[in-house]
Amino acid sequence: MRLYQWDGYATRFQAQVVRAWSEERGHYAVLSQTLFYPESGGQPADTGVLRGEFGEVRVLHVYEEEKAFGDVVHVLSHPVPEGAQVEGEIDWERRFRHMQRHTAQHILSQALLRAGGYHTIAVSLDSAVCTVDLEEEPEEDKLRQAEALANFAVYADYPVEAFWVTEEELAQYPLRRPPKVQGQVRLVRIGDFDLAACGGTHLKTSAQAGPIKVLKWERYKGGGRVYFVAGWEALEDYHAKHALLSRLALGFSTNPLGVEKPIQKLQEELYTLKGENQALKEALVEALLPRALEERALLVPASVLGELAKRLLSWSDKTFFLLSPEGRFALLGPKRMEVLEGLKALGAKGGGKEVVQGALPKEKVAEALDPKRVS
Ligand SMILES: [Zn+2]
């Protein structure tokens, strides 16, 4: 029996181990009844512990042996004996977050349907940032309306109820989402706001799922994917973003919502400086070229090493050795591999084809820069 379908807020239960086995990948148990929710419908599995005369084992994962009606299999940290009496306890904080994500998804899916006629075809609730996949490509203003509507449904504090109906009775219920199972069908009603077939765990009222924040959307498989956060996780998201903006604002001596301007200004200055820097580098390469041609072993700033080497490739009959004060070097010309071998004795490492690039210990720079290497 799946106890979580009767009471989403119960955390402890008693049961008997019906089946238990071990495989190379882990230890498994099926219980006479369980509160552990098996991963399904986009909602992650519960974790927790089983206690008994054998001690305490962790429940690491829970899954359905077969979809919807199969046994619920508990993946355990250690084996438990068949027939043992156990007390199970689920990790409540994790479950509550899952119920917030899941109930919020019901509310948001209904809000998306009402605001834009958008149909939910898949959901993912595996992490704090959840997704709803829509059949249709949504419009920005309809998404904003759906978000507002979802939060109105939160503040309306609708009761959330689950109940079972037979397949024959189903026709009487205007479901947002038709059932994926046959026989007795579990329906979940959120006041007069939403009605859907669902086997998952839900909050007692819509108010507990809020706030619901749509973060962004993108085109996905001919429709759209909407990203949202809900409940505690929405508050945590707000906290993290507010803290980040406040830190940035402090650095710019402004308020959190005023950081855009100084950042833009900084970007513009950066572009200007990059342009100036590039022009200076080009001028420096021009200025260094005659000396490099004459001396062929030359100390140059690391920032122009590559550019200068490229220019010297036109004099392919000569070997050149360019070295920066930090020990980075470029080698080119017919004797480049020979010179590299010589530099290796000083601890140099490097490689390449036309231009060999590498580095040697800084303290060896003076010693390495011997014009005889390239003559
Ligand atoms: Zn549900």
C-alpha cells in the first residue's frame, strides 16, 4: 500500500519487509506498505531511513518496479532481512520541497492553460529550478499573466484534495490532464481552480506552494519550456539574487536596482581600452620587428610574443627565438627543434609546428637568451 497517497504529511510508518535482495549495484527491499514516494511523474523519489532489530539503514532511492501499479522498491545502503519489522522515516525537508515544487506545478500548469491556452506535456521537478514543457510556443505577456494568476491562486488559499474515482465516473470530471492509468483513478483538486489525475504528493492548501516565480522560457521541440521556482526555493532564489545585487551595488556605491548603469559604463570603457590596447600592441610589434630581425634572440613582452612570431614567419630561412621576462617563448625557423632541445636542459617545455611555443623557469631567462642559440 502506498501510504503517501493517503497522507502527504506523515513522516513515519511501520511495515514488514516482504521481499529483500542484493545485487552487485546495491541492496533492495519491498515493504508491506510505504510512505516513500517512488520517482515518477517528474517528481523525485523520497530518501530516509529504515530502522529495525538490524539497526538503521539509509533509503537512497525509491522506484516503481513497473509503472503505476508495480511494487515500490527501496534502494538501501545495507541489506535488511526478509520478514523483518521496520520503522521507516522519510527525509521531511526534502519531501516538503518536492511537494511545493509539485503542487506549484499543478497551479502553474492551470494558470498557463487559462492565461494562454497552453497545454503542459511534460514536467521536470528534479532540482530547485523546475520546468514545464508546453505544446505551444508561449508569448511573454501571457506568461506574465499566468505567473500573476498562479500567485492569485496561492493567495486564495484553496484546499488541495485527492480522491479516487472509477474509469466510468471520469467523464463527469473536467480534467486538465487525462489519466495515464486505468481502473481506479486518483484525482487531485485545488479548490475550483484545478483538477487533474495524479498519483503524486501534494500540499494541504495552495498557499503553501507560494510564491511561484517564472524565471524564463525558451523554444523547445516546437513548443516552449518554462522555468520556475516555488515555495522555500523561490525565497532562496530571491535571497541569493538580492544578496548578489547588494554586493555589486556596494562596489559601485549605488542601490541594488541601480547597478545596471555603472556596469554598462564599465563595459563601454573596457571596449575602448581593448581597442586602444590592440592598437598599441600592433605599434609595438612594428617597433620590435627590425630588432628581432637583427638580433633573432630577443626579450619581448609576453602580450606580443605570438603576434611578433607570426610576422617573422615571412623570413622562413632564419631561426628566431623570442622570450618574455616571465619565461614564455616562441621559436620559429629551420633550427627551431634544435633550439628547443637545448632549452630543455634549462627546464623548458613546449611544442607546436611552424611556431613552437612554451615556457621555461623564470630564473633561467637570462641564461636562455644567448644569441648563439639561433646562429
Ligand atoms: Zn500531482
